[in-house]
Amino acid sequence: MTTLFEEIYRIVRRIPAGSVLSYGDVAALCQSSVSARTVGWAMSVAPDGVPWHRVVGQQGRLSIGKRSVLLQDLQRNLLQAEGVNFLAPDQVDIEQHRWHPRKTRPTTKQHKPRPMSL
């Protein structure tokens, strides 16, 4: 069984370098009922390998700066290294860099009915 945070991390790991999603975007992609605040909480304790820096506020703001200016600088540096453009020191150009994941449909294998043997 997948925990809520694991589901969030699975989505965040899919965000390609140079792209971002808002906390609300990630919440909307979850199959479970999740709030943007819950996504933020998950990002604050994200394990290694989860690109937490690619998740930003609704308007592209680096809202981690409310907790730590040093973390905000780190997030900005990581995003800039990936080619993300900024409108202000604490705001990415979210319209330019928002990731639009392809919706995937679950594939079901079609089985042909077998002829009945007598």
C-alpha cells in the first residue's frame, strides 16, 4: 500500500529538470484527496532523490523562504542551474516552466474469448 507522501514523491520525481509544479498542481495530480498544504509538508521532509526544489507556490513564489532564506537561496540556485527563469528573486516564471504531464490511461489487456471445447 502506498502512503500519501509516497504518492506525492512519485509525482514530484516525474517533474523534469527545468520544469516546476505548484503545490496545488501536485495535489491535483494525486489520486488521494490531498491539499496543497499537505504537499508542502511532504516537501519539507522529502528524502534524498526527491527534487523538492521543483515545487513552488501558486504564483511561482519560492515559499520556502518563509522558513529559511538559506533554503530559498538553495532552491533558486538549483532551479537556475536547470535553466528556470525568474521574474523576481523569489518568483519563477511559472507559466513558462510549468510542467504539463500527459495523462496516462490505465492499460487493460484485452483477452480474446476462448472457444469452448466440447
